[in-house]
Amino acid sequence: MKKVYFLQTCDTCRKILKEIDTENFEKIEIKTNPITVNQLEEMYSLAGSYEALFNKRAKLYRELDLKNKELTELDYKKYILQEYTFLKRPVFMVDNAIFIGNSKKTIDDIKEKTLRQ
């Protein structure tokens, strides 16, 4: 299984997708193809938590003042399903590994993983 969840309008996602060979990946653009419950459950099974998949840098996170609320795992799940901007991106899934976000270490790890395949 090779999948990548990304946002086409995100400059960072576009830059990362140019750096990584995604030819054999199923590419899911999350704005035009909203994340389904099954897709999120699949990510959750590899990530171990919804919070790990949640984007706390989203503009809406600040607007809704979520940082001052006690969010549960079910809250994180609900918000990700309601609004695509709450998914930390990009999310790469390769075999039984998941790579979440755009930190340099995460991108280096996904590059290493895809080169070994």
C-alpha cells in the first residue's frame, strides 16, 4: 500500500511531492476528495492517535480557540472529518508505516523508506 494525502493548494505539499517519487502512490487530494471515516481509521491504525494526525497550525484551530479547550481523541477525529484543513499534511502511507507532516525529519524518513523499495 502506498498512499499520500495532500492539499493541492499548499505550497509545502507541492514542494514535497516534487521531492519524492510518488509515481506508484495513490494520490488523494483532500480538498476535492474529503477524507472518509474508513480512510481516517486506516491512518489512525498506523498513527496510534487522532491527535497525531491533527493540524494545530490550521487557521481554523486558532479561530475556534481550540487550543484553550480540552479535546479528546473523538474531538480530533470529528474535526478532521468535518474540515480538511485539520489534517496535518502531507500524510504518506507506505506498507505498514505512516509519515505525518512536513518536518525535515519526516520528509527525510519518507525519502529513505521509498528509496529502499
